[in-house]
Amino acid sequence: HLASRIHRVHYGLLDEGAASLAQEPRARQFFAVPFVGKDAPSDSSQFSHPDVLVGLTWLSFRLGGLRRGDFDRALACLSKLERSEADMPARLRYAPRLYKAWVAEANGYVRGGIEGDLQDELSSDGGSLALSNAGAGGKTSDSSARLVPPLEWLDIRDEVQMAKVASVLRKSPFLMEFYLHEDVFPQL
């Protein structure tokens, strides 16, 4: 049944840019909702069966990626997990290890975690934590475009950092699973 539905035609997530999103019930803000046509969510309907709701929500995130607000909440949840592990040695903390694995799976690099010439080339930006894309002539190598700060350096209020990390992790199925299981589905 779920596979016969078309994303953004039969179901999908509400657009974060919609002015009415804040007035919507929490379930409609974070879970998939029925659509009445292409990019036209129904005004007030919700899926009633929990299995359908969970399945279509998962598919919506997998096909559309994390919305910016969802991405920010997912990283905030991961940062909170990291802070709760402050009494553990850094190399044993679960949250930074998850983050590094997700970045590696997305063909990205965590700053300080790479070696050789690439490290020397990428660290010549003057030590900026924002990891600016501006290079010689405005061009960057593919490797520097995929370089993100370590979780312990990440400032979720810094738009430049968050945009950089989002470009690498927004479509990560592992980050989506973490976000859905830690933040969204417990509301169900």
C-alpha cells in the first residue's frame, strides 16, 4: 500500500515556509500528511493508522531529505547527547562517533580527522571554524566543500556552519533515523 503512493502527490511533509505551519497541530508539523494533488497538502486531514503514518513519514524524509528546521533539531538533539557524555573520555563518546560515521558515509570529512596533503591544503584557511567556501577565485575543491567541523566545535546558532553541515548530512539516512527515533516518533 505504501509503495503505491507518490511522494508530494499523495502524501508529504508540510512546507516549513508556509505561514500557517506554526498554527498546525504538532502531529501535522512533523509527520506526513495526505495531499490532494501535486504539492497541495490537505487542509486538516491526517493519516489515522499509526503504521501508515510512520511509513509515509519515513518515506517523506528519505525522498525529500530533512527540512532545515528538522535538520537543526536533529543536530541539537545530537549535541545534547554529546553534552550528556561530558564525563566520558572524548574518544569513547557515542555522539561524536555517530557524527563522524554519518559524515564519512555521506562522503564528507570531519575537520581534524584527515591526514596528509589534503589536511595541509584545507587547514590553510586561517583557522576559521565557519569553513568558508571562498577560495582562490571563489572556487573550492570537492574535498573542501565536504569538510565539516567536529561535533564538539559545532555551534548550532551559526548559520554558516549549519549550512555547511547541512550540505553534507541533509539527506543522510542515518541522521534521519536518529532524528525520527529520538525526537519525532516519541511524540506519536
